Amino acid sequence: MNSAWRFRPGPVTHMLVVWIGMGILVSAGYGRAQACTLPPDHAGLIFPVERVDPVWTCRLQAILQNHTTESRLGPIRTALSEPLYRHLLDHPPFTADMIRRLHLGRYRSEARGPGRFWGDDGEGTKGIVQLVYEDPTSRIYFLEGTHEGRWLPHVTGTAVVFLRTGAMRDANNNEATDSTLVAYTKLDNRFLSGLVSLLQPLVSSVVTSRLQKGVETVDRLGAMIKQDPQRVMSALAGPPSLPEHHVAFLKQTLMGPQSTGEGSSDGGSIP
């Protein structure tokens, strides 16, 4: 055959091949995401996992199916109204600032995008927290970070945390919030993961203690807000100044029905 009649791919042909290849990759990726599923039952709590963005489903499934430890904490009652509790959850940098100014802990946090935050508990654990799903009662978080400790030097890993909250009334008929957390952690280090039977009690203890301390710190914050609102507002008024809308929300909350004169240790009004 005359060579002049042979097919010779040109620029347009190469572009078509690239687009077809990309289409195949995207379709394959979508098919894998569709194939991934998440169990709805976690430590007896049912979560609407079918509403999770498919982009996240496979990432979460990989942790759930190969987790190193599983921990449940709660239900724990926190002395905060549900609106204030949710506000603190939604704004970790503001919450961390409050905790430091009131000398309740050394937490630090920075926003790194929509629903994405960097955090440091001041005791060796730091990393990124990403909100994957939320509704009025349930939240699902993806975490990746590191831990430096006496017994676990420089451990890296990922985790999935399921959070269930609910508005309650305490024994004095004050507003409160109950929260239950179920956490699955997966270590990155293959050697450590291979020793899971030996390390599981230790890793579980570290994870549980971190979750426990976080919840207890928020509870102490809630108790201080209820008992001594003037001290809280005075601490927040100091330099450097905090975002005004956060301070205004807190002040409005303190002036609500749950914060009458008896809520302050000295019976004073909110400044």
C-alpha cells in the first residue's frame, strides 16, 4: 500500500485520545466511589452515611475496614446550650482562643478552608480536622495528624470520628448538651500497625484520653460561662481583639433565659 494512504495521527487525534483517556479514568474513579459503602451502625448509633459525599466514602471506608483502634466516649453532658455548643464546634479557632484565655488548656487552631481546621492540643497531638458531614444531630469528621508522646514517639495516622449531639435539661432545668463520640484510628506506620495486638490498649488509651480531655475542657468552659460570665467576657475583651461577631454571639447567649442573675457567681450583670 502506498505510504501516503497510511493513517498518521495528528494533533487532533492526540487530543481525542487524551480526552477519552481522561473520561475512562473519571468513570473508573466514579465507579470505585459508587462501589464503596459505609456501615450506618457505629457503637449502637445509626448515622445517615448514605448522605456522605461519594468523594469521601472510599477514604472513610479504608479507615473503618482497617482501623487500628475503635473507641466510644459518652454520652457526656456538657453545661452548654445546644446553640452555643454548635457555635463552638463550628469555630475551633475561637473556641481555642477562649480556652487559652481562660487558662483551661493550650489548644490552638487555624482555619484552612471550608470546614477544615488545623489544631494543636499543646500536649503532642496536632493535625488537620475536616468536617465531612453534618446535620442538626450528627457529624462525621476525617482527621489526619501526628502524636508525640512518652510511650508513642512520633506516630502518624488518620481517623474517622462520628459525633451525635442532643439538647437536654440538667437536674436544675438548665439547658445542656449530650454528646457521644465514636472514633476509628488507623496508624500509618506498618511496623506499629503490625503490633496492633500489643499496642491496641496503649493506642486506645491515648485516643480515649484525648477525646475525654477535649470534652471535659469544653464542659469546664460551659460551667465557667454559666457561673462567672463577667470573667469570661472580661477575658475575651483583652488584646488581641477577637472577631466581634463571635463575641456578640456569646454575649447574646449569656443574656438568654439560661443566664439569669443566678448564673453569675457574684450576681453581676453581663458587661
